[in-house]
Amino acid sequence: MKRKPTIHTIFYALLAFTFIFYACSSDDSSGTANPTLSINNSSVSFSPIQAGTTSSPKSISVTGARLTSTVSMSVSGAFEISKDNTNYSSSISFTADQANQSNTIYIRFSPSETDLGDLTGTILITSSDFDNKQVALTGTALEIVREIQITGVINPFGNITIGTNSTAQIVQVRGVNLENDVVVTVGSPFEISKDNLSYGGSVTYDHTAINTASESLYVRFSPTAADLGTQTGTVTLAATGVTDQTISVSGVGAAVRHNYQTFSDQRIAFGGGFSQTVTNTYDLHTDMSNIEQIMMYIELRCPTGGCNAWDVYANIKVKDDVSGEFYEIGRYITPYGVDNSQLTRGFEIDVTDFKSLLQGNTELFARIETWGSDGWELSVEFDYVEGTPDYEYYAIADVITYDDWSTSGVPYGVAIDPMTWDLTKTVSIPANAEATHLRTIISGWGHATPVDSDNRPCAEWCFRTHDVKIDGTTTFQHNMGPIGCASNPVQPQSGNWVPDRAGWCPGMAVPVRVDQFGTPMNGSMFTFEYDYQDWTSDGGTTSGQGGAFYATSTFVVVKSSTPIVKPTVTD
């Protein structure tokens, strides 16, 4: 049988509960909670950097509460820490008062030169007030870059006369973490220098200096007699432990040229007190023993008021003192109404064949078949180019010379009087000749009919092939076809300059046709005949210009290593 609790029992139970409640309440308010340290990040990662360098800093925040003891922090691996982002070390510490605040801790990644690849470390935080704490650190150290750097380029040096030095070109040389000096070398005919004063085949740069600042490297081209023509070389920059750097260099060793100015701004015109022709005497080069080539340059300039408007026949001749005749050394056609200044030195013609005549006191003749008082200003100069000639001695003789005027050439397409137009000759070659060739210049004139199937009248426009017969047999041929008038660099011209003529163009030198015999022909006699391709004129023209004509000059040239006389040419 249960007994009901008495009031005394209930009273004592309530008294015991009240005691326990107040006892517990008194413990919570006593201020004895544990000390703490909080960290805002448990790991820090750094971007890859080169070994031997130091990263930018990163940071974490550390905040303590109720700490009573010193807090120490140490870092392991290739990392450093700092309290002020200035003084870095492997460890730092805070007093309890300092630690009971929010503190910024700076960390940086500082791999040594031997630390490579993915690296890890730890910030260890210790105190007697709490269990050890850690922050994981990671970073990647890249292999150290060591190299020679070159800033700038060396362009081709172009034509530099033998025995002279080009203008120096400059590049900058810089070292990156080099541990050894840089030696720069180059082979002849190129030279290098650090100061643009003392040149040679090698120079040396102190590695510590160029690791700090770049230095100049000067390169020049200095061709000697053995360096005629295109030359190439390599500038090599080398240092132990790094890859070589190279610079390709090139230049053209140009032969020594002796220049002689003859006609200079010579006014040639028809009327106004001027003439279509002029003859003057000049002193030219005398020693031909080392002359390999003679080049003639013809410049045309417009007089005040403008150039002559037409494409006309023109040539330069030299006097053969033995025969008293003038030999055509070059022929050209004037451009329509403009000069030829687009060419560096004007029309260029190789006149080496006339070496025996173009020496010492020399008489020259110039003609421009202009029909107006405007005309042209003519300048002619010669370059005697040193070198090793193919043969020391030359001699030349005229074979046919129908070259005075455009229409004084050989009539074409009609019967001609062989007594007037003698196209067959007998040629005797000296016994000591070691090479023999023919030199021909030919250009067609007139608009005679009938026209060809492509509506081209003769002989300016009709394409023909002419035969050169030796002892009655066709040995050489001259194709009077197009030579690309539209691509003439002297452009634009006025007038009808673009369509192709038969073997010539307005504003160009007329081509020289060289026919080389397969044997020296020494001591021989042969017959020569110039045979124009068959065609018959009907006597008409397309422009009122009467007839068709081929202005033709042919010379025979002999060469020898011993003194040689000119060939004999007879009718």
C-alpha cells in the first residue's frame, strides 16, 4: 500500500533543488573560460616563381583571446614570415598581450637556386595556452633562367667597296643570371667592337656587368680584295652554361670603281641654237691591266619648260683613232615626256668590249634624234671596275654600222642596193685571239604595211627573227620580240609607251646582242652576213611614216692574254 508524500517530504525536496541550481549558477559566472587563438586561413598557396627569387607577400590574420602565455610561430621549407612585411625570418613570437589582438602575419616564398619543383612548408603556431596549430604552405620553384639576350638587328650591309669599312651597326647585349663572361666572335670580312673604335674578330663582356645593364656591340663589314661579291658570316655570343646566341651578317664586296664624268647636263635639241649631236674629248682611265669591266651610265633630265614629248632614237659613240670612224657603244630610246631619274644612275650599258678605245684621251659623240627646241639635258659617266679581267687585251672592229639615225637603218621589206647596204663581209681574226664574239645592236622603225595578223606594222612593231650567217650557215639568231615595255621602271610616261615593240621600249637602253663563237677563231677568215627575216612591203604605211628600217650595228671583238691587233673586215 503506497503512502502519500507528506508536506515535510516535499519541502525538503524543494530545498535540495534550490541549492543545486544556485551552486551551478555561481560556477558559470566565475570568468574561467579557456584561452583561444583563431586563424582566418588554414593554407596559403603561391604562384610559380623562379628559383633564387622571392615572391610577393601573402598574409593571414591571427586573433587571440584570454591568452596568458607567449605565442611562437615558426615556418618550415622555402618560406619566410614577418610581422611587419619588412623583416622576414623563419620564426616570430608575440607576448600574451600582443597575441590577444588581431595580428597580420606576412608570408613569402623564397626558394633557393637549388630548390626546384613543387615545394611545401608549414607555419607552426605554439603556446602553452592551446594545442599546436598549423597553416599549410605550397609553392612551385621554376628553374633559373640564364641566357644571353640581344636587342636590335643587323641588316645586310649592301655594297661596300673593297678596302673600305661599312658604317657600323649596333645591337645591345644583356645577360640574365650569367655566371661566366660572354665571348663574342666573328670571322673575316666582318669585325666587331665594344666601343666603335677598336675592331677585331672577338670581344669579351664581363658577366656581372651585363647582368646589371646592357652594353653595345658594334658590327661592320670590311671587305678586302679576296672578298669580292656576296659575303656571309655569323656573330656568335657564347658563355659557359648557357645556349649560344648568333647573328647572321652579310654584305657585298664591291670592286673599286674609277668614275669619269663626260657629258654633263649637255643640252641637246633641234632649234633654239642647239643641235641634235655633240662631240667632246675627255681624259679617261689609262691603265687597263686590272680593269674587269667598264660600265656606261646615261642620265636624261628635262630642261626648263619640260622634256621632249616623243620616244626618239639616241646613241653614244666613241672614235676609233685608227680608222677615224665613230663606233656605237650604246643605244637608247628617250621616254615620252619624262626623264629617267627613276633609275639610280640612268640607263646602264656594259661597254667593256670597247676597252681598247675607252682609254686616255678619248673623243665621244652623242646624238638624240629630237625634233624640238625643248630636247634634253644629257649626262654620261663611266665606271672602270677593278678586278681580274677575262683577258687583259681587247681589240674591236666594225662589221656593219647603219646606226646614225632611226631611218638611216637598212630598209626592210624592199629590194636594196648591195653597194649601199652591204650586209656581207669577210672577217680575218688575229692569230693570237683566245676568244671572239660579235656585238650587235638593232632596233626597228616605221609603220609599213601589210600589217601582221595581230595588226602590227613593220618594223617598229612586227616581231621577227633575223639570222647571222657565218660562212653561209645560220650560226646565230636575233629574236626581235617583246621585252616587257609595260614593266619599264621609267614610268608612267606620256604617250604610247606600254605596248611592246619589236626588241625595244621607250625609256630603255636597246639590248646588246652578244654572239660568242664556240672556238677562238684565231687565225681564221670567215664570211659574215646579216640576214633579215623575209617580208615584203606593199609600199603603204599606217601613220604616214614612209617605209620600214632596221638601224643595225655589228662589231667583232677579239680578246687575248697578249697584245692583239683589231680584226680585219673587208667588203
